[in-house]
Amino acid sequence: MSETLPVEERASCGKGSARALRRSGFVPAVLYGGDKEVRSLRISQREVAKQLATGRIFLTVYALSFGSGGKVSAEQVLVRDVQFDPVRDTAIHIDFQRVTDRSELRVDVPVKFLNQDSCKGLKRGGILNVVRHEVSLLCRAQSIPNEIELDIVDADIGDSLHASQVVLPEGVKLSIQDRDFTIATIAAPKVAQDDEETTETEEEVEETKEEEKEKEKEK
């Protein structure tokens, strides 16, 4: 089920027009994809702030409602990018992508760690060290999960929690298929020392390198 999002067409483009839109309380946007023409849109800053506050703006399938008459498009869209002002941290541009029920999409979904209160290692004083707060998934537009769950109840100090331990919904799969990557570890308690510098484990360094490689491939 799509969520309706009110937008309006914008007749002019360019930096000057975009600045004028922002001054009048709107965020410029574009709609692309699906072998159709690119459309220039605008959306109220208030509505953008509302959607950002949900924490699910990149995981929600929207049906765009055009103009004051509220004509709802039959097209489904996802927010693919939001650009922010580096000083005020407010949205200054949005990219919408057309999707269908047949589209296989790559989305980053947050990880929820279950049973932290009863986790063996945490009860012994260990520390949950999250390597990946989000995991990249491949799924259909209507199958995007709000979050994925990882049960850590039996994890002890020194254990690593891997992607293979995540139970995924039907029709959803990991975008990284060639390795069982680490999502989190249960680290030993830290000993306070003067001027102690924390260092990454070899495993975390490798994960960081792999993430950087993945990002470079996507560019």
C-alpha cells in the first residue's frame, strides 16, 4: 500500500529558480525512471520534514498527489536521494524514482538487535559493537521491511554476529552474496587507561575496506 505524498509541478528549473522555491517554503525535486520523461516537481518543506521525521523516507513507497486538486498518480515512487544544506541541515533537493511491483530494488534497512537485556555476553559486562547499523537488501517495492531483526540472546563475549544469522522476510535477500559479513560483535569490557587510544579489530578494518569497495562499485 502506497502512502500519498502531495507535490506540485514546477515550470522553471535552474539555481535561481531553486533558491526562490526554497525561500518560499518549498523543496525542488525531480522524478525519473521507468523509461518516462523526467519531471520537475516541488514539495513543501513542512511535508519533507514530516517524512524525514519518520525515519523511513527511503523505505516508503509513495503515490504522488499532484496539484491543489489532489489528483493521485498511479505511479509508485521511492525517495532515492535527499540533499541537505551543510549549515542548516535542511533538505534542499529530493530525487524520486519510479518503481513497479516487479522492480527489484536495493535498499538499506536498519538492524534491530533483539534480547539485549538477556544477552549472555552483555550480562557479563561485554559491549555490543555495531559494525553495520544498516544492511543492504534486494527486494520488491511492496516488500521493503521496516527493519531486520538479529537475536543476540546467546551471543557471548568475543562472538561475532554475521549476516547468515538474520532471518529475512519472504522475497527479500541480502545484496552482498559473496561473503558472510559481520553485523556486530560482543566486545570485552574496556579497561580505563589514561590516554588510551581505541583501535579497530582486524575484522572491523576488513569490513570497512569492503564497504568502501562496495560504494566505489556503485559510483
